[in-house]
Amino acid sequence: MKKTKKWYDYLWIWSILYFTLGFFNIIFAWLGMIDFLVPILIAGVSGNKFFCNHLCGRGQLFTKIGNDLKCSRNKKAPYFLASKWFRYGFLIFFLTMFGNMVFQTYLVAAGAANLREVVKLFWTFKVPWDWAYTAGLTQDWIAQYSFGFYSLMLTSTLIGLIVMVLYKPRTWCTFCPMGTMTQEICKIKHRK
Amino acid sequence: MSENKMIKKRAVVDSRRCVACGACMAVCPIQAVTVPDGCFARVQEERCVGCGRCSNICPAGCISILEKGQEEQR
């Protein structure tokens, strides 16, 4: 039985578009906030994971590359990746790094630190990204947040691509912080 | 796999390990898998033909294909 394609089945294009736009102008990184807020809103209001199940462009992209383009070994992922301690541990780590990024933005806004036009990969490696921002285009803190957020999005996508190649296409979903958070919201909402 | 053998089997979800990502739902050819409340995937036993696509795609490895009546959904 062939399923009819819906508009949201093409959201994998959005994922590619997001990184392309951010490559040329870092301010577009703010658009990634949609992927942060919409899942929480849907889980909080509707009590389901409609975002993960249908609207996640990243998950769709991993399926496209891993399954359709056969870039995944399609091997079983290690047991611990879907374990509670790892999922919640990664969520805490991710939120801590997000908090650190917000603090850096605050420092720039308060004039206590200068704008750093770099993208930090895996929270460690600084990659110059100065072509994507013209000084004075907007307030420094807005640009700082863009660099930080883009780093976070790029890093998580790279981790997702690595586990996609090594294991199953959507292995990232097993420990995706947004997925863990929204599942917890749904569990609380349904008292499970 | 012959039709008869497929009919005898069904997918069973380990709800404790399911991350409710919906990958199984997307590949199910007869929409027998759903994630209704965002907590874990559910398989409609009467619809499931045990083709194994959901089990193959599941990143958490929480879907098994069992003989019907072999084990109740956990």
C-alpha cells in the first residue's frame, strides 16, 4: 500500500536549507529556534510527539541519507544509547552547553566579552566562520547567539550523521535531547 | 517470506526502551504502528502482518517480531 505524501514529508529539505543559509549569513541560525520551540509546544499542548513523528527534518534527512542513499551500515546500535541514564545524561549535558551559550551571549550583550565569529564544533574545535557575518549588521549579542546556536545545531547534526553511518539511520533519535524532553513531557501529561 | 508465515507473526514493542521517534510508523506499509500519546509506539495486533520493517528500522532496537500469541505486548 503506497502512502500519500504530505507536505511535511519534505521537511528534510528544510534541514539542508538551514545549514546552507547559515553558511552564508549566520543570522539565519535563529530560524533553528523553530526546531527548539515547536516540539515543546506540541508536546505541552497536544501531549504527543507529532514533531518527532512527522515534522523533524533532521530525522527525515537521516532516513534519506541512511536508507535511501544506503549510507548507513544499518547495524544494531549499542544497548546503552537508548538507556535512560545515557539519554538523560546527554540531555543534561546538552542543556548545560545551551546554558553556557546563553551566558556567552549575555556577556557580549553586557559588553564584558567581544563577539567571536567562530563556529565551535563538538563544543571544542573552533572553526573560523567570519565570512557569514558583516560587523555592524546587527547587535553583537544577536550575532553571538547565532554563532552559538549554529554551532549547537551543526554539532548535533554531525553526531547524528556519525551514528547514522555506524548504526541505523535514525540512531540519533534514541538520545536526541529534544526527543527525550518531549517524551518526558508526554509521560508527565499522560502520567506514565 | 510467504504470506502465511507473515500472518502468523507480529511486531511487539518493548515500551520501556521505546523512544517514540516514530521511525516504525513511517515505514509500516499498513499503518499498523502508531505513537498515539508520545510515550511509546503501539502495534495494532489485528492489522500487523509481521513483515518486520518496523523492527529493521527501529534505532532503539525495541521492536521484536514474534509468533502470534508467543508473548503479550510489554
